[in-house]
Amino acid sequence: MLKEVLKLKFIEPKNLKTTKVDWSLPQKTIRLVEHYAEYTGYSEEEVVSQFLNNLLLDTNFKEHIKKKRNNRRILKDLELNENDL
């Protein structure tokens, strides 16, 4: 029984630092997010947030951040450190 308990994954808290934004998006994009949210069981906000985090995998974007003269603010904003680039 104890071994089974140790295999459980604990629930990670959601990131509660949110800011409401007001963007205009194509209707097709909005519907895509709505349908994908329904499919995954995530909220529309969670779908957008998780997808946009993939931008941090863009090596050209990371190089752009590295080349910025004072990139400390960007790293802080994105909750990254130098090793993440």
C-alpha cells in the first residue's frame, strides 16, 4: 500500500499570475481555440497559454533575447535564466 502511495503524482498549482488582455483575433483562430479547449478539457485561456509557451522553444527567438543589450528584464518577465537560452 505504501509503495502505491509513493507512485502518486501530486497536483501542481496553477499559475495564478494572470492579466486580462484585449486582442482582436481572426474568427477562425477563436473557433480553433474553442474547439481545442473542448477536446482537451482545458479552458480556452489554458490552451492559449500552453501553446504560447512553445514560443520559448524557438531558437531564433532565444538568440534574439541573448543579443539584447540588457536582457535581464526580458529574462525576468519570462521567468527564465541565462542557462535557459
